[in-house]
Amino acid sequence: MKKYLSLIYLGLLLVGLLTLVACGTSGNEESNTTGSDTESDSTEESAADEPEEKKVLQIGTDAAFAPFEFMETGEIVGFDVDILEAVMVEAGYEYELKNVGWDPMFASLQQKDLDFGVSAITINDDRKATYDFSTPYFKSTHMIVFNEGSDITSAADLEGLKIGVQNGTTGEDAAEKIVGENSSTISKYETTAVAFMALANGDIEAVVTDNVVADEYVANNPDAKVEAITDEESFEAEYYGFMFPKDSELVTDVDAALTTVIESGKYAEIYKEWFGAEPNTDELLNAAE
Amino acid sequence: MNDFLVLIQEMLDNLGIDFRLEIVVEYFPFFLKGAALTVGVSLAGIFIGMVLGLFIGLGKMIKFWPLRLPFIWYINFFRGTPLLVQLFLIHFAVMNLILEQPNTIASLVVTLSLNSAAYVAEIFRAGIKSLDKGQAEAAHSLGMNKFQVMRYVVLPQAFKRMIPPLGNEFIVLLKDSSLGAIIAAPELLYWGRAAVGQHYRVWEPYLTVAFIYLILTLSLTYLLNYIERRLDTE
């Protein structure tokens, strides 16, 4: 009898899990149905009748990536935040920026709970398969940060070293391209900040991350005794974009506003404020095409 | 993917369930590796925690209060602060002083052991206190010394009563080992997070990870039930 009970128990578990799966996908199903159900049709229409300006756009970010987005006395600030403000003013949308975290942001965009994400997100083909992107608003490359005295002169030297990256970032991709996917020498951290802590602690010997973040860390932590190098040959340049759910209708509006912001010089103003240098806007506009 | 899985994938697609089995298949070896580490770390934590916990529990029962104080504050600290904070403190501050080369797995084992020791101490104390005083008195009257009373009369009876709460503690500890993912100890949740990071999809990795944790905790539950039945004298 006991044996049967445990079998029934296991069965119930499986049913429960499947229900969970079904719940998770029901949201997608609803948005996929087109016109077959009259009731859902009418609600969709009434939503479309509302003037677009009235809708407050929900925008997600992971505010742990200074100087692009980070928390300063309880508020989200950073280069991305200022660019977003300029673009939204230009496009005439109301919006609300929420600090949701990196992985949850992707999940929410997939479920269309967020209208778009702004979080120094690199545009790449993997992501394009599931999401849409705006035109680029920032050019970035990767950097290797390591403790002074380590003999690292190029990306190839990473082979055999213990490397730290932020989980799910392009820094991870760049490192994995050199030492192999899910290699045992790579440790994937919750945030880049924890990766830097692990570097100082000696858990790892090098951190691969975006150049601006690396510069910021080196500049802010003179006591940490770290160096940062880049390797233009091994690490390709990449562009950041706003990330939308697939087939979002917002993309064209946002693209147009972004281009205006870049061309009007507003972009250069914000760029100088955060990075203290002139941006190469021609390069950005060319990359957009 | 083999034919069977392709068949299930087709079934899911037909049902309109957006679930990509190939992600689970791709990461399955990593999940198994992670689960092995989760089990290892938890077993070590349970074992060390039990031994430490017994002494701390006995320490808290010392009648002379200045000797009792350190044990009370040990329990206060480890029960009163979040496990994640303890993990950060032990990994980034304490283990640095002890180990030449920091090791996330060692830090995780130490944190889990110290933390569970605090809870186990209270469980031991409750178990011992729950026994009728007459038991110890009777043993004393037979000429046993304090150690013998504990070892042969009190602890064997108390232990039986402690199994259900100890089982609770073990299950909590096994699940808490997932915090190791934050300092990149390659346990089960770490690989779940890695899969999410690669594919930007949350359902497939996290459901699989949840399912594996469930199998682990259920096995532990059945094992504890078995031990409880074996020790049952009635």
C-alpha cells in the first residue's frame, strides 16, 4: 500500500509541474491568438482606440552597471537613464523606469510585461532571435581586468587562467570564445560588482567585461591594484541598443527619436557629461544602417 | 536529441506550450554535475553541523552562566542574520584569513555547517529537555556518572524525538545550498542560472532545476521516514 501511495504522490508532482508550465505559457498564447475569438478581438480594439500618449511605458533595467545604470541614493541614474529621458521626451511618451534585474528583465520582455529594456544591452544575433532592437546608441568593446603583476598582454593569455564574468552577458560570450563554452575555468557571477569582489578576493585571476565598466572600476579603486587591457583583435566591437519584445510597434518611433537625439547634439552633451570625451556619432549612425 | 524527446517536443508544440527541451538536454550533464555538488556540500554541512550542534546545544545547557554565554551568542548570531550575509562574510572576509587560495565550495560548506549547527543545537537541547527528569535521576541512582547518563540513557531516547525536526533542518539546508550560486560555487542552481544566461529563457532551466531539487528533498524525506520507522520501539 505504501508503495502505491508514493507512486500517486509522484504522479501528483508531475501534474503540478505541467500545470506550472502551462501557466507560464498561457500569457504568450493569448497574445498569439489573432481574430479567432471575438471577445478578445473587441478588447484589443478598445485598447487601440486609446490615444497612445496616455499609456505609461514600462521600462526595465538592471541598475548594477555603473556608469550606464546604477543606484545613487535610491534613484536609478546613469548614461542610459539620461539618453532614455532625452529619447522619450523627443518621442513624446510617458514612461516609468524600473530596476528589475538582469535575468528577470529578459523574462519580462519575453512575456511582454515590459515595453522595453534599457540596460547596456549588446545587440547580437542570439538575442535578435527572441527580441527586437532599436538602432545602436553606444559602441563598446571588452576589456580584461586583472591584478597588477599578472602577465596578461592579450586575450589569448586568458587560456588556463581563472576568469570571472557576469552571467548572461557578452563579456561571458567573449571569454567563452577563447577558453570554451562552460569551461571549468569560467565563473559566472550575479553582477559584475561581485565578479570584481571575487577578483580582489583571489577567487579568480581576471574579469572580462565592457570597457567603460572596467575603466570605471579601475578609476574608482586605486587601492585595488588592478590593470585593464583590451584586445581589439580578439574582442569585436559591439553596440548597445534598447531591447523590445519581438514585433513591438514601438521600435520605429523610438528609432526615429534616437536618431534625432544623436543628430541634434543632445547625445554628445550627455556622452561628455558621463565619459568626459567626444563621441563618434558618425560611427553610430553608420552602424544603424 | 533522441527520437523519444523529439516526440515529446512535438507534443508540447502541438499543445501550444512554448518549452524548448533541447535547452534541458544541452545542460543536463551540467545539472547532474551541479546536483552531485549540491548533495556533497549538503551532506558535509549536515554532518559537521550535527557534531558542532551537539556540543553547542550541550554548551547552552551549562548551569554556570559565563560559560553558557558564548554558546547563546553563537546561536543568536547564526540564527539571527541572513544566510546570504553569512556566506558573503565567510567567503570574502573570514576564509581569506584561513586559506591561502580561496575556494567557493569550502566557503559554502563552512557557512552551511556553522549555520545549521545553530539550529541543530536548539533541536538537541529541545530533545534532551523533553525527556522526563526521572530518566536521568534513575540512571544516576544506578551509579552512572554524568557522561554515561548522557551517552547511554538520555541521548539515545532524545535522538528519536529529534528526527522529525532534524529532517526539517536537513531539507532546509539542502535548499539553502543554492545560495552558493551567488559566489559562483558550481552547484545545481549555478548551472540553472548559466543556462538562463545563455539562452535568455527562464522556464526550461529553472523548472528542471526545481524538479531535481524536489527529487533530492523527497529522497531525503523517505530516508528520514525509514530511519524513524527503524528506531521506533512501539
